[in-house]
Amino acid sequence: MRADARRNRDRIVEAARAVVAERGIEAPMELIARRAGVGVGTVYRRFPDRHALIAAMAEQYIHEIADALTKAEESERGAWAAVRSFVLWCGDQGRGALAAALADLPQELFEEMREFVTVRANMVERLEALVAAAQERGEMRADVGADDLMTLLNIFTCHPTPRGEHYLRVMLDGIATG
Amino acid sequence: MRADARRNRDRIVEAARAVVAERGIEAPMELIARRAGVGVGTVYRRFPDRHALIAAMAEQYIHEIADALTKAEESERGAWAAVRSFVLWCGDQGRGALAAALADLPQELFEEMREFVTVRANMVERLEALVAAAQERGEMRADVGADDLMTLLNIFTCHPTPRGEHYLRVMLDGIATG
DNA sequence: ACTAAGCGGAAGATCGTCGTCCAGTTAGGA
DNA sequence: TCCTAACTGGACGACGATCTTCCGCTTAGT
């Protein structure tokens, strides 16, 4: 692949993430192309259809999240601190908006996204372990699980508001054992 | 107006509320007509365009909310209890979904909806008073205001999930002074 | 039983997005 | 420098979803 083509490909994936986070999974291809500074034709040459683009995007995205979780795990300030900082990290930068957009992806699409599915499953497992540890130590209420955390993240970040991060903190205060 | 026409009119407004709550403010008119058990033609005779229908719907809706707030105020179990029960009432039955849908209404539309605007303004004022009282008594954290409560309601109810009410309760625990 | 009011839904208009195609441009090797 | 294969942008026709109108049939109510 020619160097300029490579550069454009990367720009397109990045633009897709931003646009999908803002406008949802059905954002027009032209918006993505514009944001990347290329024409629609260029997008379609690199990615035969929007599915391919979404898959590329999702893969990059899930790896970032998984890395953040690893960092949180390694911080060694306790399970609840790890959960908390991971949630706040996810809430930041509208990452969750992308997650929300991916969440209502048609089921059949996931079958072309093996890597994404695998990495995500692994991540959920690790988050569950962290939550269980925090609960065992009595640092976190027992009626909220890892899946609830992910749902809540989706809810908050998919609905952008100026005080989103503040709300997330209030929510975390409600989740922490008082 | 003939009795059957009146009946249909009411049914249409009710159907519109349900459909808009589920599918957003841009839900197809045909869906609303179907849900009301009438043809699209009937909808358009009663309401010249979707704006008129939305206005009728919004008016009915805001009165219900205002009534609920009145009930909460009258319960006399304290300001925080009133705020809490009002928020939970709103969260119930997907009322917020409708609020969310109304929230991203084009600005110019509100100018044809005087009644709605007036009643809503009055309601917000009363909620603010309740919040101030709860905060003064130290029952509620000071960094969350009436507008935040409304935003949070929108956020939660516009994004329907099986555990929505539970999340709202957790959130309220975070908002209450611990 | 008569008629004004009401009814449903087919049909045509409109709109936004998709994905293709091709004439023109450019990277980078010889 | 020159050459060409690779790449580029965006106009364009197709398409599906939704809007709104219109009209022949039905019905409430006198």
C-alpha cells in the first residue's frame, strides 16, 4: 500500500470513531469522509461497506479499553479504586458513546468481528473479578454487577451532557458502600 | 365534533405518546395511526401536521408531571422524600423517554406551545424550591441541582433497560447525603 | 332515511443516504 | 526527470423511508 493511502486509511478509522460517537452507528459515510479529509470514494475503496469500517473501528477501540483495564488492575490501590478509575476513564472522551453505538449493532455483524468479541469477553471477565473482589471487601454494594457498570457507562456516555463526568462520580458514590 | 371523532382524537394523542416514547420524536406518523387503530388520513385531519400533534401531546404530558409534583409536595414527609418520590415517579412508565424526545425539539416549535412552556417553567421553579429546602436541611448533596435531576431523568429514561429503576435508586443514593 | 361528518389507505412527492464510477492527480521507482 | 500504477474526490443514479394529499366509501345523529 502506498504511504499516502496508509495515512488516509488511518485517518478514516479515526474519523469514523469520532463521528460514530457523536451521531451513532448509522452516521452517513460522507460525514466520516469529510472529517477524515477525503472523499467518499476513498472510504469505499478501503472498506467495501460500512460493516468493514465498523469492524476496524471496533477492534482498535476494544484494545484501548482492555489496556485501560490492565492499567487499572496494576495500580494496586485496591479493587474498588481500580473499578472506579476504570469507569471514570471509560466515561472520559466519549469512549462510551462509541460503545453504545456498537451495542445496537445487528447481531450478524459480530460474526465478522472475532477479535473484537474475544477481547471483549476477556475484558468482561476481568472486570467481573475486580467487582467480586471489591464486593467481598465490602467496598461496593452487592446489587450492582460488572454488567450493570457497563450498561451505566453506556447510558451516561451515549447521552452527552456538559456535566457527564460529574454525574458519573455521583453515581459511583451511590455504588460505593456508604 | 362527532362522538366517534372525539374518541379517535383522544386515542391518537395517547398513541402518539406511546410511540414517541419508544421511537423518538421522529417516529413515523403511520406507526402512530396504526397504534391508535385509525388510518393516517384521520391523524392528518385532526392535526394539520406533526407539530400540532406534538403540541397536543406535550400539553397533556406536562400537566401530568406537574400534578405529580404537586402530590409529592403535599406528602409532607420532608423535602428530600418529596424530591425522591417525584424522581422515581417520573422514571416510571417511560415518562422520561417522552421528555427526552421533547427535549430535542426544534426551538421554533416551542413558540406554538405557550401552555406547555408556562406550565413547565412553573414546575421547574417548584422543583428548585424543593431541592433548595432538601439541601438546606442537609438531606441532599449541594452539587446536584434541580436541572441536574431533570437531565439525569432524561438520561436514564431515554435509554430503556430492564434495570432502569434500580439504577435510578442507586443514583438517588449517591445524591442523598450519606 | 338522509346528509354532513368522518374514515382508511393508495399514491405521488420529497428527502437523505448508499455505493459506483471515472476523469484527473500523485507517489515513488527506473 | 519521467512514467505509470495506484490513488483520489465527488457527481450521480438507485433506493428505501416517510410525508401529506385526496377521494370514494361508511356512519352518526337528526
